[in-house]
Amino acid sequence: MVLGTTEAAQILEISTARLRVLLSEGRVRGAYKSGKMWLIPLFNGKPFIERGTRGPAPRWCNPRLPATTIIHVNSHRIRQNQKHQEQLPVITVKKGKTNTYGDTIEIPGGCRVVYRPDKPLGCGARVWIETLNKVMIVG
């Protein structure tokens, strides 16, 4: 879920001006600007604020960050399907140490597509999708 500055400030019990200062310092994880408006993602119901270097301890409690879900297309399974005339699912969803396979994946909310040819994943994938939201596997 994504909120604006007013709602996020109410959740954190701070002023919107203070929240805008934290946003300008880049201390709100995952926040981004869309036009003139800040969009702030929630982690377990609260925005995640990075610790500062000075001043008193914050009044809010940061939630635990969820594990990043990685989604990629398994080219080995595509080749296996073509070679053996099979219909194995080719989309892999990695959450922590578990792999789940499916034919169709729905990603509600924000995600990003990553291309790293010089630093692939352990499985060899060079292009994948990362999201912090829950992923629904269909099929």
C-alpha cells in the first residue's frame, strides 16, 4: 500500500513538515515522487525511516522489512518444454529460500525490473522482477 505525506505523518505521529524533511534527506525507504506528490510505501503498516546520524532517538518503531520477492523466467524450463513437448510452468517466484513455479503471476502494487548481466542471480538469471508486495501465482 502507498500513502501520501499527510497519511504517513499521521501514522508516524509526526508533523507533515518533519516528514517532508525526512523525504528530502532520502531517509524514507522506498518513497518516490510522482509529479509534485510523494508516494510512501508501507512495511507492515508503517513507513520505514532510516536512522539519522544526530539528534534524539525517534518516537516511532520501524517495522521488520519483508523479504524481497524475485520473479524471473526460467529459460531452462522453456528449452525442456520445447525439447520434450511438455507444459512445465516457466515463471519462478523466489521468496527467501523457496521457489514456486507458475504460468501466470499477478503483482499488485509497485515492482521493478532488474537487468544485471555482470552480476546474475545464483540460478543464472540476468533479468528479473523485484517486489516487496505479495505475489499471487495463478496456475
